[in-house]
Amino acid sequence: MAGIHFTEEDFNIFDIQGLEERMDGIREKIQPKFRYFAGTAAELIASASGEQSLPVHVAKHLRRTRYAPENTWCAIGGDARGYKKYPHFQIGIAEEGVTFYLCLIDQPAKEMEMALALLERIPELEKLPRDYVVSVDHTVPEVQPVAAVGWETLLLRLRDVKKAELLIGRKLAPSDPRLATEDGTLAAMEETFRELLPIYRICMAQYG
């Protein structure tokens, strides 16, 4: 059986017109899947990193009053109050596909320190799987393949530009066969997050 997984119906939610109408679809169809997959991811990350259980934050889009969200996500990490000031893992979905990312976004507390630490580990970043992608702006769908990334330039920008961002991971198209089953989705997510854990540890070490 396919079990819990992302379906064409989930991606079609982003064609629904109207803020409340689209949010109804997100709350009913997508958020329960986020909670399921993120719960599994939180246990995996906590166990592998030696941390206590990590909180899961499901985006509620409460600040929106007019325009329907073009994507939605849940974050794994941070603390009970939030996640943006910390490095965190993210499961996201939009019309273009599902993403599994490690995120440094919205001016995290130790942005400069994390950038400096990662600048010393560029050879490790260059060994990431070739099907990974990098985003420098979480508000747009455009990404670049990891093989095309100039890590020094990117990390210097992260160090020097207050609003710079970095997201690393996998972006699976709606037609990707791994998304067609629960086992396939879990395998893709777990493999990605395990691969990103060393980078997460480097970043978290800057928080003392």
C-alpha cells in the first residue's frame, strides 16, 4: 500500500483561488502529512545529533490577510518559541514539488559565525550528492544545482550580508516516484537529512 504520501491532490491545492479556500486545503490535506513526516524526522535528527527531542513548527500563515500562500512548510528544530534564529530542517511543498532542506534563513542569531565555520569546511560541502540543490532566497522557487555553487562566494555573502540566506537539500518534482509511496518519501527524507546532519552540527556548534 502507498500509505501516507504526497499526491497530485496536494499539489493542486496551490491552484485553489482565495486565501481561506487554499488554507482550508492546506490544513486538511497537507498539514497532517507534515506532522507525520516531521515527527519521524525529529526523532531521527535528535537521535543522530545527541539532542533532546526537537520541536516541530507547522507554518500557519497567520500574517496573511489577502494573498494565498504559494508554498507551505514545516520546520524541525529551534526551540518551543520558534525556529528562524537557529539552523533547522524543513519539509516544504509547492506546485513545483517537495523539498527537504537544511535552512539558514531570516537572519539567524549566529549567521556570521556559521558562515565562518562553513568557510573552513568547503571541501565537505563540495562532496554533497550531485542531485542536491541550493537556494539563497526561501521566498522564490528558483534553485541551483549543488555542482554549480561557488561555495566561497556564497558563504562570504552569508557572512557579510545581513539578509543573506542558505538552503541546502533535495527538491523532488511532483512526478518523482519516491513521492508516490510512504516508504519512498521517508527514505528520501531520511537520506537527505542524514547527509545534511554534519553541516547542521557545525552550525549548531556556534550556539555554544
